[in-house]
Amino acid sequence: MKCRKCGDRAVLELRRHNAAFCAADFVDFFRNQVREAIRRYRMFERDEHVLVAVSGGKDSLALWDVLLEDGYRTSGLYLDLGIFDYSVESHAKCEAFAAAHGAELIVVRVTEEIGAPIPVIKDVTRRPPCSGCGLSKRYLMNRVALERGFSVVATGHNLDDEAATLFGSVMHWQTEALSRQSPALASTHPKLVRRVKPLYRLSERETAAYAFLRAIDYIVDECPFAKGATSIAHKETLNRMEDASPGAKHNFLLGFLDRARPAFERVDAVPLNECARCGQVTTGTVCAFCKLAERVKRAG
Ligand code: SF4
Ligand SMILES: [Zn+2]
Ligand SMILES: [Zn+2]
């Protein structure tokens, strides 16, 4: 197998692109895909300060690496979810990465913000851990960005994540979710920060290869609560389709974004208010995060 660019021995074959690359040209290909994502969705400008949400996993650290290498001004945000050893280890990976690159890492602890770590929140709410966790992450990312003057938050969601989310939304025809599925969510309120996903064109396998070739030290173990999440079942289904027909995930997601998404865009945007307690954006009177914190407090 030869590199498509230089003819040297290839280290990675990308069946969906019908191409293979040597290490140097794969790294180049990867960065170009990120640049294309940023350009196509006008995710951020050169002079913007980007808050990169990092979990210690391969995707978010690969994203931070690309942005740093491309000379963007970035800070990392690590949300400590208090999930046993997983959080201790993933925090350490983020600290080490930031220190090695001379980059700022902001650390926010969910326990301090809401009164309990994710495993306790799961017990209090008797709901799947990912529901309280996802809500807390979205809320804290936005609040931290606002408080510290960032206009944009970048997350490491990759092609597999986005295709699996889309698949789940289509399976249940969640039209509200379909209207929000995008690599770039604009700010629709002065208190909502823009959210972007510059890795949406790159698969999990590709981010793993990039992290490996760049010698990024990331946490390999997944969150212990990830098992059994429906998104994993959707990923497995899509992987089977991808095996049978390379490019299936790519076509599914990018086809939706280019051709189907406009049909779900809402003209009657839901009016947004400011939460009576914390001032963050909500569709009701008190936001879901404040309600959750209240429940945790009462249970404690
Ligand atoms: S798998 Fe669920 S609980 Fe674990 S970090 Fe992700 S959203 Fe949170
Ligand atoms: Zn090459
Ligand atoms: Zn609130």
C-alpha cells in the first residue's frame, strides 16, 4: 500500500476516501479536514479566543493539538465530573497535555457547582447518568465561556459521534433534535455562546490514528457509565454498515447536513428567557441545571 500523496509506504488506509497515507501525509490530511470544517461553517476567526472542552480522551486532545499547531489562541476547559478513577485519570491527562504545550487549562468541578458528583446525581434523579451529566456539561461549558469572555466553545465530537446522534434522532423522529444537529450552533441569545465541532468530518479511527502519530497521551478507558448507553448500540450498527459499504457514515451525516437539515430548521424559534436563579438561558423560568441542583440539595 502506497501513500496517495508521496508514494512512500502507507501506514493507514482510508477506505471511504479510497486512499492510503504515510504518517506525515495523514497528519496533513487530518489537519486539512479540520481547516475545512472551520472554514465551511465559519466556526471561528483567527483572532478569536477559543475555549476547547477537553475530556482527556483522544478526540478532544487531538482537536486541541490541531488548533495549537495551527496557531489558534486557545484555552482548555476540563470539567471534573467526579466519576471515580476515570475522572482522576482523565484530569491528569489534560493537565499533562496543557503543561507540555504551555497552554492554559481551566478546571471546573461539578461537585462544587451542583453539590454532588455525577454518580450521586444519578442516584438522586434515578435517571441514566448521562442525562444529568450531559445537562451539566452543556450548562457549565456555556457559563464558564461567558464568565471568562470566550465567544465560542469547541468540542471533540467526531464523525462517529455525530452520525450516531443523528441515527438516534432519526430512529425516533426527534425533529427538535434534528434541527439542532449541526457542526456549528450559532449564538441565538446574548447569553448563549457559539458551539462548534471541528472534528465532525473525521472518524473515531482517524482521530485515534492522529493521536497515536502525534504521541498524544490520552485516557484509553471510557467513562464507566458509557457502557449500555444507547449511543453505543447506534455506533455498532453504523460500524456494521460502514464495513459493508465504506463511506456509509460519512454519507449519512454529510448528506443530512447538506440536503435534509434545512427541512427541519425551525422558523418559530422557541423564546429564550434568563433563569430566575442563575441568569443563564432557559426556555422556562428556572433552568434545568438549577432544578437539578435543588434536587441534589434536598436529597443531601
Ligand atoms: S458516558 Fe455519560 S456519564 Fe460518562 S462522561 Fe459521558 S455523558 Fe457523562
Ligand atoms: Zn506520503
Ligand atoms: Zn439556572
